[in-house]
Amino acid sequence: MIIEYIRYALAASTPKQLIEGYEEACKHLRAAPECHGYELTQCSEDASSFVLRILWESRDAHMHGFRKGSNFAPFFAAIGPFVTEIAEMRHYALTPLTWTR
């Protein structure tokens, strides 16, 4: 499993617009077999700052499966207006230091 983090620093868009865009985009994440889950979080200190966390089967499944599959075009159409407001977009691997209550 690989985790993609996308950090948004909104300047041109409103938080409501981003959330509405992802409401549509997430339909295509749920339909993609390469995607194992996601969460969109909003900063409680700065409402224009968001982090999207997507669980992918692997980096290759994301980059070559999802991005070349039928779910990518409608996903990207929904989030395209926000791409210029991405502050960071990277893949991360889990370490053994994971704990949840």
C-alpha cells in the first residue's frame, strides 16, 4: 500500500468549491479498483488549507492503472480547477510506526 498526500493552499478557490469538486471526483476514486480509500481534511486554523489522503494499492497502480484507466478523466475534470492550488503532491510509504486507537 502507498499513500498519496495532496496539500492544497487555496487562494483562487473557496473551500466550498473544493469540497464540491471532490464530492464529484470521489465517485471516481470509489469506482477505481486501484484506490483503497481516501479522506479530505480541512485545517482548523486556516480554512483555506486542505490535505487529501488517498490509499493506493501501489504507486504503479496509481500512476499506470488509475491514471491510464477510465476513471481518471472524469476525476480530473472535477478537480482540474484546483490543480494550480496544490502546494504538495507526493507518495509516501508506511513505516512500522503506525498506531490507531
